[in-house]
Amino acid sequence: MSKYHKSVVPTKSRAGALPLVAIVGRPNVGKSTLFNRLTKSRRSIVGDEPGITRDRIYGEYEWMGRNFRLVDTGGMVPDDAELIPSEIYAQAMVALEEADALVLVVDARTELASPDYDLVRMMIRGGKPLFLAVNKVEGEAMALEAENFRQLGIRNVYPISSEHGLGIGDLLEAIAEVLPAPAEAVPTEEEILAAEEAEAVEEAETGNEDVEDSPDAHPLHRTHGEFEQHETSVAIIGRPNVGKSTLLNALTGTSRAIVSPIAGTTRDAVDEVVEFEGQQLRFVDTAGIRRKGKTHLMAEKMSVVMARRHLEAADVALLIIDAVDGVTAADATIGGYAHESGRSVIIVVNKWDLVTTGRQDGKPPADREIFEQQLRTVLKYLNYAPVIFLSALEGVGTEGKKMLRVLHEVVSVAAERRKRVTTGQMNRFLDKIDFQRAPVPMSKRVRIFYMTQAAVAPPTFVLFTDRDIKLHFSFERFLENQIREAFGFKGTPIWFKVRARNAEKKE
């Protein structure tokens, strides 16, 4: 039985865990700017439009040799009955419960309003250390204005400028003083015995050799051997409103991402870690990718850019297809982004229940084989990608077979992505291939002297040939099919590079 630990952000600080600081406040006061400055990243989308941040965004920052966790929240508007603001408020409340200290951010250039007093009363009732960061204070005149915010009743008031980095050091120093360094966790007797047993087994397997001195004890480089990586990054991509956030919540067993029927709900990329079969899988829910002409607000444009960026940083992409809409041209475009960037791909057909058991339009249930044939026709360049049919909404809280299959496929595809074939194996493979069967014009044929795998993630092969020409697409496809038949590489693209032996001699 596979071990499946659904990830939840801890609601209480555990011994040895990093203390968590929550940044909260009303919309458009500069919370994301402060978060990005402290984490030295552009993790949160920043703009002049209010309500850009919606989900909780986590990061880490370092101050005076200590590390802290940081969470950025959406703008809190108490008693707003609208769907998106109420969901943002609920997500921020989760962050308040998790946090060890709170930083309430206000805008020095705006007057205090009743929501500010409501937020302060609510946070004071929580009994956690509370700091007031009066943001956008630039110059002595504004610093004097910041004193007016003491009427909120918060003792710790710090005038800062998130954009220019002014006054932030005093704030961080005060936070560090109220959050003492965690005591080092003392291992239990069971943990000591387990560690000694694992060490004994490792010594037995290596013939009692010194593991530390062995070259295999160190992580391998990308171009040498199997690619060793402690965490696999999985980007959930697709058009708006196809169920990406619902799938993230189902896989992680949380309400980590806001889910609504409104297209474009997700803006910032939301990530969560799942431990499965001893491996760490980081799922990243990205904003729906759409054409430039379909994006109007700055936040929407930035969310699409960030989604592309997170895709390119991932190992595996889950391409979500809406079964009700079928495979569209936009799906093909998004799949092309993943393919061309060298990401491994798993195709997930979501909302399958709406076209089968839950169909209400009077039409017969959809046939899985026919749907997959149509999918393969539109996404023919992703013929290596496995296909999974599921309903993410039904998977929430069930720990069902479909969610487990997604996790199994992610682990399997990630392993195939990092697989390495030796040069000897490749040359024996070449000897068995009848290249006369390749459907390539004679003028485009090349003779391959030998071939070697130069890199993994994605698998990259270097062909040493008699001519320095670009491989004909038919020849490349033929060679790729033969490699897949012999060695697998399920779910991952294969890249080829050509080097002519004669060209080397001329140089």
C-alpha cells in the first residue's frame, strides 16, 4: 500500500519549525510589495488595482541569521457578501490562525476607515503579537502623519516604505524579539534506533565502504547519470475555469486555493507540497492561460506571465482539459508551451462525470476511447503523454483511486524524465535499427556513427553524423519512436542535437 500524506499548512507552530509571520490589511495598501521585498522575489503580483492577491502566498525571509516563514494574504474586507471578497477573507482568516505574529499594513496616504478598526479589534482578540506597518511613508512629513495611526490602539507602530525599503529593519527586529529562536528538537529513542538501523543497512549494501567518500554519495549533475532531486515541481496548467484549483485542493486535501465558477479566479500561483511514496511533490496551481487579446486588466496580464514562468520552472505539467468543452485550440497552444519548454506532460481530462454519469442534456454518455482519439488528434505532438479521466470535484476528501493515479503518474513520469541510457546501450540500440525504414527523402538522410545521451530532464541525445544538417522531422520522429519503444521515457519530450564528424575535423 502506497503511503500518501496529504499536505496541510500546519495550524500551530511545531517544535523546530520556522515561525510564521502573516501580512494582513485592507486591499491595495502594499502587502504584496512588502512580501516581495522581504522574500527577495516577485512571487506576489503587484499593481495599482485593488484585490489582486486572492490566495495565501507563502515564502521565507532571513533576518540577523534567522529564517522566518511569511504569508501574504488578500485584502480583507469584513462583511462583504460577494463571492470572491468573502473567499479572500476566509483565506486570510486561515493565515491569521496559523501565524505566530501579525503585521497589519495600512496606507499612510489614506484616512482611517471603519474596516481598519474592525480588523484591529479582531486581531487584538486573537492575542498574538501585532505590529502596525504604516506603509508608503517617504519623507519626514509623511513620518509625522504616521503617528496619527496610533489611534488604532496598537502599541508597535512602524512607518515604512515597502517600495523603497525604508524602516523595514526596525520592523523585522521587533518581530524577531517576540519570536524567540526555536529550541533544537531532541531526537527520541525510536528515531535514534531507526537512524542506526538505516545506517547499518546502507553500510551492508555498500560493502562497508565509507559512504561519504563515495562519489555516488553526492547529488549528480544534470548531465551525468540519473538526475537526483529531492523535490518534484508539478505545474497545473490550462485554460481559465477548467478545474485547476479544484484539482489542487483534491490532491492536497485542503482548501488551499479559492474555487469559484468565475473564470480567472486564480491570479498568483499557489503551491502546496504532498509527500507520496517517500517523495516530495510540489503542486503549483497557476492562473488560467489565455490569449493576449483576451486579457484586459494588468493583473490578468501579469498572472498569465507568471503562469508561463512557473511552467518553465516545473518538472512535470498537468495539462487540464475540460471534458464538457472538449479539446480546444487554446488547449493545444498551452500544451505546446509545455512541450517546447521541455516539461514532462500528463493530460488530465477533468469534469468527466458531467459528460457521463452526470450528463443532463439528453445526449448519450461520452465514450472514453473516442474522446481520447479526438484528443490525440488535436494534441498529436503530445503522443507520449499519458491521459487520465477524472472529476476533481468528486475527488475532494475521498482519497480515491483517481487522485492516487495522478500521484503515481507524476512519480513515474518524473523518474522517466531523469532516466539515463549509457552510451554502450545506445550504440547496441543503433545496431538493431533499420534506418532504411525511415520515411525520409534520400537527400535528407544522414548516417549516424554513434549516439550518446548528453543530459536528462529532459532526455537529450547527441548524434554524431556524417553531415551537419538539421534532422528531417520524419527521421527525428522515427528515431524518437524507436527510442521510446526500447527505453520508455513515458510522458517526457526527447531532444536531439546533431554534430557532424567532418565539421569537427575542419575546425
